[in-house]
Amino acid sequence: MFSFQQWAATIHQWLQMHTGNWVVFWECVIIALLAITLFAVLGLVLVLLERKVAAHIQIRLGPNRVGPGGMLQTVADTLKLLMKEGLVPDLADKFLFNLAPFIVMMAAMLLLAPIAFAKGIQIWDINIGVLYVSAVSSISVIGILMAGWSSNNKYAMLGAMRSGAQIVSYELSAGFSVLCIVVLSGSLQISDIIAAQENGWWIFKGHIPVIISFVIFIIAVTAETNRAPFDLAEAESELTAGFHTEYSGMRFALFFLAEYINIFIVCAIGATLYLGGWMPLHIANWTAFNSIMDYIPSSVWFMGKTFALILLIMWFRWTFPRLRVDQLLTLEWKYLLPIGLFNLLLVTLMAIQGWHF
Amino acid sequence: MYSETTIVNPAASAPLKEGQLVINVGPQHPATHGVLHLVITLEGETIIKIEPHLGYIHRSIEKMSESLSYRQFIYVTSRMDYLSAHINNLACALCVEKGMQLEIPARAQVIRIIMSELTRIASHELWVGAMAMDLGAFTPFFYTFRERETINDIMEQTCGARLTMNYMVPGGVMYDLHPEFVSRVKSFIQQFKNKITELEDLVTNNIIFRNRTVGIGVLSKADAISFGCTGPVARASGVDGDIRKRFPYSGYEQLEFEQCIDTAGDSFARYIVRIKEMYQSIHIIEQLIDAIPEGDFQAKTKAVIKLPKGEFYSQVETARGELGVYIISEGGTTPYRIKYRSPGFSNLSALDYMARGSKIGDLMATMGTLDLVIPDIDR
Amino acid sequence: MNAENISTYLQELDPAIVLEAGGEWTTVQVPVSAWKVVAQQLFTDHQLNFLFCVTCVDWKTHLSMVYHLRSTITDTTLVVKVQLNSDQPEIDTVSDIWRTAEFHEREAYEMFGVTFIGHPDLRKLILPDDFEGFPMRKNFEDPVNMIKL
């Protein structure tokens, strides 16, 4: 199938010819610009998608006035947030207050690096790819706690504490689910994991234990990104917006965008690990079928899978009520973690004995 | 101000202990559904004490009614519990008719019952939607409002308004039914029966919802009676005091329906009682809709009503509980003193007791199931 | 036992208790001094456990508290009226017998100025804390806010 490696090689050669030793610098600049653009476009698309999905579940239409079919709604929202007054509370810790949204944004942007968007499009194929993702996603907790603390507001503090506890707990379950796939693929590197799914996606090859691991993964990442039904950190009807109560204007826009990018990233990781990333649906040894599947470009496969998972997570939000904070932590520590551990043992056994496809 | 003998326990202004914090819920809060200001003393996530501060929507309706005539004062009461506006008006009309000892034509009585039951369904639908929204499930709100819209449209056709209908007058009802009323109500009954299963699937059978409401905010039967709770709050604790059964009015004695009683006394029981009440209201409407008697919709009364000297009390079952209208008349054209015994006032007094020792998330579930409408409490 | 029996019993108990005619249910007049004892007896012996309406009426010469009681066990209803002095209206609280009275008595206190002896928390409930005067009294004047029709 088509690979972007040719184009990347051509650009690299051209830059080397014209700029000599500054190649790396210029490549970094190009990548940075692309990443920021991707960030912005994804944010736009996801916010609008959420509103439309919500509306259709709630038997109404959603935004349909600004632009054809409401497509420019998020542009209008972003302009509004840009022009709003960004209030900083009087007794707030100014430095931390301003820094918090940037930390959350940085964590989200750094996570764009190991994701393989298509065959050959991957910013950094680091050999500890999965570990990198797990580690960097924990940095956002610091941003949230900073936001809550520096706001000088009881509600914000309570919300940040709850959120911190929640994210740290569910990191464990997500980690164990990811470990199942690492055990099966034999490598932490994202490209190796995708290559191992050439004869079929792990969710089909690994049957029951991997399906259990996938379910736990989806629950854990919904909780990690503070999405309903685990969104009590931002629960409007309980603590009025939680850790970002005091944020307005551009700072709030950064939190808001970072949340949606996080959703995209965790769904992308889920699609990569369990559903094959950019690998088309191959069934082992059915070469004719496989070559037909190869005609569909790899980027379409990747985006399709990621957006399917995003729609699933959005569906959760508009269907279920919220869990109370102690119920949420009970779910993690008493149910998901033991099941995840046991499942990991099962997957290891399966991998050693070769009981998977 | 007051003598030393009056205050026995000044705990109201007791100083805070170490680790306790005071937060304000309201008066502007997405979950209180009205302007209710609760001052909550917390220790961590646990509630130590709740103090309601009322009066943000106090309009002195009782004092106003003393200068309004017996025809006029009914219309300020629609603003009290605006979700059961018809039933409020009915209570006032019944009280005045008791004083005048007036006989109401059969057609007017049947119309009154149908309107009251439709209002009860509309009120409970809104309550289910709002309560689910408090707990984080945003979708049922839209589904229940779809049913409520149908009822509002039916009301608008006959009564002229969607919220404060002002349709009941002493002697009967103000206008006759619109010709399309019967067919529209029948199609609404069909719509309700189809759509209520959606709600049951989405909310009642949802394990997260059950975890948040079962065992939360328990009110025992003796406490419910002591706090003066009425309506679904009391019935969920086992008190069978439905006014429509115990002291029937306006023709309820001829109808066949059940009181919905549960003994658990927790939030889930209060929820189930209201869902069952909706079914019972549909049952009542079905018994009447095909057999509305012909005749006058209003008994003849004098233009200016004067009640004889004495006192009159009428009680009805609103969607929230027992509403009592107590008129003391000195023989003039305006009442000497009116007292509205509002159900929300007594239900709210039980909130502090129910919520002590529970968490903030539970407070939303408990307060949601009490179904408080603040204008009803503040009058 | 029904309401007539209760009122007969009360009249035998204390001769100052008078049966009042008219009204919807059996009504008795109880003097202020005997109110607490009578209330306790009505609750314990006669099972009148549901206090559903507490009203205060300003009769210009005196104030009057009206308590509507019902029994959920025997279904009897009794109305008790207590006359109070207009200059210094004081009456025993019944919030330790029927807990619903806590809020009702606070409202009567702020609207009419009736002092409830022994109430755990007698403060203004509905009116703002700095409100002056007793608005539901007939002689309450407020030239700014009250419009005479």
C-alpha cells in the first residue's frame, strides 16, 4: 500500500541540499507547525462533533446556523473565547494560574509524537513508544492540580483533588491493559505493534483476554480524560466546573481544547493497540481479501477506527449518569485492577503457549 | 430582641471545628431548580449540617391575598407551585366554594380532574428530567420535555396559557373544552405509553443511577410524619396519606386508582413512587376521557363573591404533596387571613435531617427526589 | 377516638379549655399556660401525630395561633386555637413534639412577632435578616413598598 516514506525522503534530501547542517532545525519547525495545525483542526472538528452527536442523541439538531450545517460553529466559539476577558482572581497564585493550562496543553501535544497516523507518518517512532505515552499522559495531572490550587477557590480545590485521585488511579488500569498488548506483540515500539497486527488485529487474534483488556482500557481512558460518566471533576450540577471554575477566556479555551485532544489521543492509542492502527483489516492467509483491503488508504483506516472509538466515548457521556467519587474509586481499586492483573497473567500464559491466532 | 429563655440550643451559630468548611450551594446553582440557598457545613466530603436560607422569591402572597377579591386571589396562587398550577387554583376554588356552599356541575368536576392529572404528569415528567440531569444523565431531560410539550400544547389550546393557566374559577372552569381536546389527550396517552419505556430503560434500569439513589437519604415513616412530609416523599416512606383517597374532592371518590406506596424511604423509592403515580394518572384520565358529561362548565355565581363569616379549609393533592388553603373570612369581599399550607415547606425541613452524614453527591440525589419548587416554599 | 371524644376529654382535664363552634373540624380553645401539656397529651395519648398547618392570625385586639392536627392512625382531625397577648405574644414551642413546627414557628415569629419559648433556633427564615417590623400584622405600615389599591 501507499507509503509516505517517499515524500519524507524527498523533503529531507531537498532540505539537506539547501540548508546543510540546519536540516534538523528546519524539520523540527515543519513538524511543530504541522502538529499545531493538527491540534487546532482536531480541536475544531471534535468540539463540533460532540455537539452534533449530543444533539442527535437528545432528539434535536445541534448547531446548524453558523456555516453550512453548522460547520463554522467552533470557529465562532474560538473567536468568542479569544475576545473574552481573562479574569485572574485577586488572591490567586499568578504564576501557577497562568502556567497550568500550558502544562495540560504541552502534555497533550507531546503525546501526538508517537502516534502513527498512516503508513510512514509518525513524528517519532521511539523504541519505548507505549511507555512514553503512559508516562507523558501523567504530566497532565500536575497541570490540573496546579489549576485547582492556584485558583484560591474552595470548589476548584475540591474538584482538582477529586480529579487528581481519579486520574492517578485509572492510570494503573490503563497501564495494565496496554501491557497485555505489549506482551503479545513483544515490543514497546508502536511500529512493531502495528506490524504484528499484519495478519489480523489483536482484538480478533487475542480473543477473550484481549477483549476484556479492551473493555478495561476504554473504561480507564474515559476516566482518565475526565469524561462522563466519570466527570465529577467538572460536574456542573455539583461543584460548578471543578478545577477550571476560575478560568475564562483563552486560558479556558486551552483547557477545553486539551480535553478534546486528549480524547483523540487515547482513542488513537486504543485504535493502534487493539484495532491495528493504520493496518487494514487483514484475515491471515486470505491474500485476495487482504489485497482488496489494502486499496483503502491507511490514513482512512486509522481515522475511521479512531473516530469510531471517539463516537463510542461520546455516546457514553450522553447516556449514563455520573458516578459518585467513592463509587468511582471503588470501581477502580476493587474491580478493574484485580481483573486487569488477572487478565495480564492470562494474556502472558496465552502468549507463551501460543493460544492466540 | 428575644429573652434569654427562648434560645435553648445556640448551635446555629456554633463556631467551626478544625477541618470543617462552609460552602454555599445556591442561590444560583444548576441543581437547586429555583433560588434556594443552602449553607452547608462540610468535613471533607461529609455533610455536618445544612441550613436553608429562604426568601429569595418571597412575594408575600398571603398578605397580597388579603387585599384581593375572592375571584382575584386564585391567580396569584398559580405562581406558587407553578408546575402544578391547575391544582393550586383548584384548591383555592374549592375553598371558596366551600364557603359559598356551591354545587359544581358534573362536567366541570370531570374537567377539573382531567386537568389536574395532566398537570401531575407534566410536573413529574419535568422532575424526572431535572433529577436525571442533576445526576449527570443529560439525555432524559430532552425526552421528558417532549411529553411535557405535548401537554403544554393541549393546555394552551383550551386554557390559553402554558404555565400559569388560571383556568379554575369558583363555580367551575373558565372556558369550555376545545373541540380537539379529547382526541389530543387520547393521542397523548398513546404517546406516553410508548415513550415511558424509553425512560425506564434509560434511567430506572441503569445500574449507575441505582447506585446513586438506592439507600440514599432514608426517611423513616415516623420521621416523615413528624416533619410533616406529604405527597410522594411521605408515600415512599410508607405513609398512606394521599388526599385524593383520604379526603376525596371534586369527584375523585368515584374513580378507581391506587395509592403508590413504598416502604424503603430512600431516594430510589421516591423516584419509583412518582413513576408509578404517572401511570396512575394515565389510568384516571383513561377512565374519564371518553365519558365527559355534558352540561354547564360553570355554576352561576354572583359577580362579586362574599364569603360568610367563618373559616374554611380545603386540601388537595398537588404533585408535591398536600396543599392546604385556610381562609378566615369576616364576611367581606376580601379574605381576612389566608394561609397556604405549602407541601414544599415541610418537605424541605426534612432535608437537613436526611442529608446529615452523607456526601455532597448524595445531597444532589436527595434534594432532587424531594422535588422542591422554591416559589412554593417562599410563597 | 374521634375528635368529639378528644375535646370532651380535654374539657374535663382543664375547665379553661373551650369548644368553639363553626369551622370545618372540631375546634378547641386552649389557654397559653396549658398549651405545652395539652400538646404533649394530644401527641402521646391521642395519637395526633401529624401537625399539618400552623397559622397565626392578627385579630387587632389579640393574636391567635391555630394548630391543625391530624392522626394518621385514627384519621381524626382537631384544630387547636391559642389566644395570645398582642403586646408580648409568647407561647411554648412544640418543635420537640412535632418537628415540622421548627420551620412553621420561625415563620410565625418573623411575620407576627410571636416568641416561641424553647425553640432551638428562632431566627428569621424567609425575610432578610435586617428586616424591621412584623409584616403580616394588620398595623404594619410600609409607605415605600405597600400600595393601597
